[in-house]
Amino acid sequence: MMQKNSQIQVATAGEALIDLIAGTDGRFEPCLGGAVYNLTRALARQGIETLYLNPLSRDRFGRQLASALQQDGVQLAVPDAVQQVTSLAVVNLDASGHPDYAFYREGVADRATSAASMTQVCSQFENLSLVCTGALALSPDDGETYLPWLAAQRQAGRTVVIDANLRPSVMPNLELYRRHVLTALQYADVIKASDEDLVCLQLPGADTLAQARHLLQGSRASLLALTRGGAGAALLTRQGQLFQAGETAPIAVVDTVGAGDCFLAGLVVSMLQHKLAADWGSSPVQEGVARVLLGSAIASASLCVMQRGCVPPTREEVQARVAEAGVSFVGE
């Protein structure tokens, strides 16, 4: 039975899996992963009271996933392990540390849920103000699970954050997948997307920023966070403001697994600390606040890529990184 933490601020819904990361010797190292799982841990490690909504398996990997979440302070909405097995992802890294994924996701634990069960759990937490999902949860096959849940969260007045985080290599019907992702993003107050996501969505626009503006204006979101790898990141608001930043000097990248997840965690943490409304960005925003959000997000991601696999930083580590003035803003 779930022991309810009345201080829960954020609920996350989506995949929890094992990343089998290929080494140079051809062997595969199992690492705890999944975009939403990484985000969940990253939020908790930065001091956010976080609820993970999906079930986990009773197999060895499932027990490891659950143990790491609980050690980080995450509350499990489904504390009793389920019979279904744990999802797997085979991860090959290129020369720059960029991952390529192959997923094994049939009959797995984290998909053994429903919109009704997740909505019912969320309704029990009065202080729950923000929900996050994305990545594999945006598969058309799981639309009946996540879209009604997202609609219920928006209706309840919670801020909805969706990470596009597309996985085209594992979707058999790319056109259907693109349409479904764009449909899901209509429920978002805040969208996080990468330059690669925008290419996959085949959005019009002469460059990445133009494509990002098209995505934002075609949605109901008030804010879009855009990651561009080594080129930094940007925040775009519905009102039309643009804020851009990046690392002041190159950093030693081990691999980029979990970088986007940690970026989003840093952003969400700052949003909560500033008590930003769901429609923040629909009218002019303060440049100082936007800079804090971007600085926190970039620092969180940078600390992640310096390690193998996804090892989310603590809030103290992120704050120390920000204090080093490692982030520069366009225009400075």
C-alpha cells in the first residue's frame, strides 16, 4: 500500500528501463535508465518531492530500478512490484558519445498502467502542482494511457511539462508517430525539444529556431525549451521572447546519455523555486528569471555528460556549477 507523502510537488509518468550500453570491448554494461526514469531521479536528487506513477517489475532489474528511486527519495505510486518484466534498451555510442537506441518493450512492467489509475493517484495529492512525461510515453501504442491522463492533469490546473525526446528508430510508422507526438504536445504548458526532435517532426522553418517557433505557436504551450547539443540551449516564449545560452568553454563529454533529462530537471526545479504559473511565457517575462532557468538547466546537463551513463547531479552540485559562471548568454 502506498504511504502518501503530502508534500509531493511533481508526478512523472513514463518509461523505466535498463540501458545496456556497449563498451569498446563489445561488452554491454547494464545501467538504470529511461528518459522519464532519469528525469524522476534527477528531480529528486535536486530536492524536489517527486512521485513516480508507473509500476516496476519484481525481476532483478525492476528491484534495482525501485531501489535507486527510493534511495533518491522518490515515492512510488505502485510500491508493490508487478509480474511483467523490465524494459530493455540496447545503447550504442558513436565517437562523440551520442547514443543510438534499440528498445525491447512488449509486455513490460512500466507499461502495465492506465489513465484511470494514474489520474486517481494524482488526485490524492493536494500539493501536486506539476506533471512530466514524454519520450516513449508518446508512442501511439500508449495513447489511450497517457492522453486522457494529460487531459485530466491540465483540467486539474497542474502545469504539464512534456519532453518530445523522439525515438524514430523504434517506431514502425513514422508518419503516425509524428502526428501522435504533435497531438500529445497540445496538452503541454511547457515543451522541451532538441534540435534532432525538430528535424524528426519535419517542421517548416529555415533554421532550428524557426522550427521551434513553429512548434510553439502551433501548440497551446507558453514556453519551449530547446537543446542544441554543444551549441547550447534556448528558451522561447509564446509572447515572442528568445533567450539563448551555452557553456563558456568546451567540457569533457564522456557520453550524452541522460543529458536532456537532467537539463529538463534543472529547468523544472527552477520553475518550481520561482513558483512560475503554467502560462509563464504567454506575456513578457523577466530576463533575469529566464537566465536562472537556462543556467540551472545547462549546468545540470553538463554535470551529467561528464559521467558514463546517467548520474544526475544534486542541487548543491548544480548550484556550484552555476556559481562557476560556466554559462554565457547571447548578447553578453
